[in-house]
Amino acid sequence: MRLIRAAVLGAAAAALAAPAAMAAPTVIKFSHVVAENTPKGRAANAFADIVNTFMGDEVRVEVYPNSQLYNDNKVLEAMLLGDVQMAAPSLSKFERYTKKLQVFDLPFLFRDIDAVDRFIASPAGQGLLASMERKGIVGLGYLHNGMKQLSASRPLRVPADANGLKFRIMSSDVIAAQFEAVRATPLKKPFSEVFTLLQTKAIDGQENTWSNIYSKKFYEVQPYITESNHGYLGYMVVTSKEFWNGLPEATRAKLKKALDIAIEYGNQVARVKAGTDRAAIARSGRSEIIQLTDEQRAQWVEAMKPVWKKFEREIGEDLIEAALRANE
Ligand code: LMR
């Protein structure tokens, strides 16, 4: 990882021109909810390192991880009020601002991260970065976390095993419908509350990526994790239109370059952590990792896929088709 980081700073040195001197640097508060040793945590810190090293006279980035400043259900409001300047909520948390991003939540839509990469690079995917401009939000880029797994207090092998269980979900109606499709009860709760809800058994399960399950120790309070890879968890790095447009054009260009480099680094961390954090959980012996047979997996697909139809109009058939084409 250190090598990747050195390469990131090297690339930034080549890409960013000498800082233009200004009276007082503009401060960018970047608020997020995950631990620092995660794809998002690492990308945010890399962005801060690059900007503070190469543009420090002009702009200073302060990163606030672990919901220190805001949880994800509040950060967008705070950003629009100017209390923070950047955030990277998961794509599931923009529902109040656009329905289009719900495409990323559709269960079993993307085969893997490579398919997501192709979709976000496509005109449809790039167009979504501008889908909230009317609401004052500018999308600066996408960042991966990984594919989601299901954890629970009992083994989940077939959809009927989830029947009657309570699952914490992000604030997404698509994800709510996904759990209702297997007769479970979804509860929308902030990420910062998940560990305690699981530990106190107020809820029975949750869905998340290997890196979030590991870094927030969910595996210590969930005896079973089903390797379902049933959905994608990624982020949009956003800023407010007001803040962004208030910066000189040259500053915007340099910040965007710095962010692109940090995102590329974060995406490499995501790919590594999907394997290493899963392995660390397996080694811990605290949680049993359940692998589905093809036949069991087919049952989950069949149970959850009707969710697509339900949201087809809100999301747009064209967008769903573009996402599906990315699997090819
Ligand atoms: C969650 O709330 O489960 C995730 O969005 C957390 C994150 O930012 O990865």
C-alpha cells in the first residue's frame, strides 16, 4: 500500500503546477463516515495529501472520517449550507436529490466491479455526475468500495432464511424493496449506529462490503456472513455548486486532477481490500463465511429481481439497459 501511495504523490507532482500564492488558503472540509483504512478513507486522505502538498498556499483539505462531523444522512444538507465542502456518500444516499442513482442499488444488476467500471465510464454513467446540479450538487467522480455481502444472526443460504429478520439498510427505497422481496424487514439507519444495533440485537443483520464489515467490526457481532455479492456499494464524490463555481477555474482544474489521482488510488485499495479484509474475517474465526451453491444463488436472484421492474420508471429503462450492457 505504501508503494501505491508513493506512486500517487509522484503522479501528483508531475500533474500539478506550482501553487499560485493567495492571501489565505480556501479550506475544504471533507466529511465521511467510514474508517480511515478503507477505500474511501484512503482516497480522502490521499486527496488531502496531494492538495496540501502541492496547492497548500491556495487550498487546504481537512478530512473528517468515522462520522466525526456528520453522518451520511446529514452531510449533504450540511454541504449545501456550506458547513462542509466535500463528501462522498454511497450512491444509495442521494435518493432525496435524484432517483436516477438508484440504478446502482438494483440487486444482481452488475456482475462485478469491472462491469461497474464500464458503466461509469459510459456516457450514461458520466451523465449521472450532473444529475443533481439543479439541486446544487456537483458530482466530481465515482469511487468504488465493493460488492455487498449479507451478514446475519443466522445462516442465510436461501431467501426463506431471511424471512422475518430485521436488516439495517442505507436510506434507499430500492434496498428496502430488495429486503421486502425476501420477506425481511428493512430499517433505514445511519452507518454510525450499525455496530450497536447489531451488538444489542435490535436488528438481526445488515448488508455491506468486506472492508466495511471488517473495519467496523460487524463480523465480531454477526456469526454468519453470506458471500452473496448481490449488489454494488460505491460513492459519488460531491461538492456544492455554489462552492465549486466560486473557485477560480485553474484551481478547479487542479483539484479535479488531484481528486482523479486519489480516486484511482482508492479504487486500487478497494480491489485489494475486497480480498484481504475478507481473508482477515475468515482468519478471525468470529464469523462463518457461507458460500452459495449456484442453485442457492439462483433462488436469491429470482426472489430479488422483481425489484428492477418496480423501479424501472423512476430510474429509467434506458439507464438500466446501459448498466446491463456493461456486463457484456
Ligand atoms: C453504509 O452506510 O453502510 C455505507 O454507505 C457506508 C459507507 O460510506 O461505505
